[in-house]
Amino acid sequence: MLITDYFKKFLNSSQSSGIVLIVCVLISLLVANSSAGAAFQNLLDTKIGTELFHLNYSVSVWINDGLMAIFFLLVGLEIKREIVEGELSSFKSASLPIVAAVGGMVVPGLIYFFFNRGSEYAGGWAIPMATDIAFSLAIISMLGKRAPLSLKIFLAALAIVDDLGAILVIAIFYTDQIEWVYLGLSALMVAILVTFNLLKFSKHIWYIIPGIFLWYFMHHSGIHATIAGVLLALTIPTNISTTEISPLEKMEQKLHLPVNFLIMPIFALANTNILFKEGMVDDLFSNFGYGIIFGLVLGKVIGINLFSYIFIKLKISSLPDQVSWSQMLGAGLLAGIGFTMSIFIALLSFKGHPEIQDEAKFAILIASVISGFAGFSLLKYIGKKREHSED
């Protein structure tokens, strides 16, 4: 087999994007704790752009607000396709990720509040509420066929609802000021995009140009700009029960490779450069550390499964196709990978307190590693057991 054939096989493998992402995390941690750490941080802080349109931002902001909007666009396209013609097309199946996401936000928030109420850390209650879409989906993709497609879709839908909830929390509680004019212009762009959809415009250019303006206005409104990617995705036309490839499916196909092998790795490199300091381990065994770790590791899996169980028993929702409750536990654990979104909220929660920010980052890293490893191991074990029973 030629080297190019091996390369193509690697790119088309569902596990390969997860491997690349984990490698980038390790590289980022190594660089941050080496002599090159300061230079790397200076690179991330370097401003690029122009003041003409108020677009002079640091490299890290362009990555987190710009490139990640494209990632959210891809996830939004996948969710819309599944809602229109796939696993989430019925109310019972579509309602479950929403219910689970709410449980996965409420319980971790309560656990954190229990440990830190009345303290200087109380403002960080939203830290364990977040799920890192990029990492949770990368980990579950590494399982290949051992994790049912319906479970992956459930986790993707849960994660995006979770992060939309986190963005809403940021907008309400962590936004210094909302610029209503820009928010109104964002709404205008959405209206234009919906109009193009209703008029059955099929060329991507009709959606990309207003989508860029939507991102610009959303970013300047004070609300996290990545939500623009989701809103744009919901307006891209798709077909129901037809063999013809829709504009949505075409865009989805074009975005997979750049998102999985360029955007997500860059995101990982930029956001996991955590500098380890003396005393960080001791800080884990404090109410602050307990709130974050227990919130993500236990709160997520308890909240997601408790709320799911209640609504399924009430016959409002239903389990994803071919998914067991033990696999739901695994998905709940993977949702405990708060990582970059949790770090982002921690930075907003403790502005001007870099020492608390560092404590939070380390606790989030530990909790995310525990959740990721536990969820992956459980789902891999269940997948192997099913394979043996089918033989």
C-alpha cells in the first residue's frame, strides 16, 4: 500500500481526529511547561487585524471566537440533518438531549454551589456546567463502531445544547454589557438567511456572506460569537427523503476534514497550554477543587441520567436507538469533559485573579481527564461485550 493510501485511510478513520486532538493537547502542555512556554503565550497574545472595523484581536481570540464558529457550524449542520431526517426526527428522541443537557447543567451547578456558597469562589458556579463538544466527540469517535451512531448523535446534540446553555449563561451573567444595536443587526442577518431558505436559494454563497456579517455583529454584541455558527447552520437548506445531495450535506462534507484536522487541533494547541505550578495539587483538595471536580465528574453523569430517566419514565422522551442505560452512563461521563468551555467560563468568573484562574484550570484539566478516561473505558468495555455476545 502506498503512503498516500495510508494517509487517506487515516483521514477517513473515525478515530484519527481524536488521536490528533489528544496529541495536540500533550504538545500544548509540554510547550507551556518548557522554556518555549513564554514565547508561545506571547504568540497567542499577538494582535492581528485592523482597527478600521474594530477587528484587531489576539491570535487566541481569532481561534476561540472565529475558527470555533466554523466548528459550531459543522455541529449545527449535523444536528439539523438528524432533526430533519435522522435519529432526532421524532419528538421523543429529540427532546431527550435537551432534557439531559438541562440536568447536566443544573446538578453540577448545585454541587459547586454546595461547596463554595458564601466564599470568594462562589462566582464560579457555572464552571462545571459546560461540556467541551470538541473533546467529548473526539473521544467517542475513537470508539468507532463500539459506540452506536445514535449515542454519538445524542452526545453531540446534548453537548451543543449544553454549550448553548453555557453561552446563554455567559451572555446573562458574565457579559459586562450587551450592545443592543449589534444584537438587532444579528437578528436582521438571521431573518435574511431564513428568507433565502424560504426562497429555496441553494448556492452556499447566499448563506456564507450573511453568515460572516452575522458572526461580526454577534461578536460585537457582547454575546459569544460561536453561536453565529449554529444559527447559520439552521438556515442551510436540506432535503427530506430524497437521494439528491442537499446544500446542507454538501457543506457538511466540505467542512469535515478542515474542522477535524485543522481547526480542532489548533483549538487544542491554543487552549491547553496550562502552566503547572507548585501547590496546584494541594489546591485540588479544597472546596474550590471539590466543586469543580465533583461537579464535572459526578454532577454531569448524575444530572444527565437522572433527568433522562425521569422523562423516559414519563414517556415524554425515549432512549436513543440501540442504546442501553449503561451506555448512557458512559455518555454522561464523557459530557464531564468540561475543558476549554469550562476554562473560558473560569477566566470570565475570576477576571483580575490569575492565581484563582490557574487553580480552576488545573482542576478542570484533572476532572476532564478522569471523565474522559472513565467514559471511554466504560463504553469500550460495553462495546466489546456486545461484540462477543453477537459472535
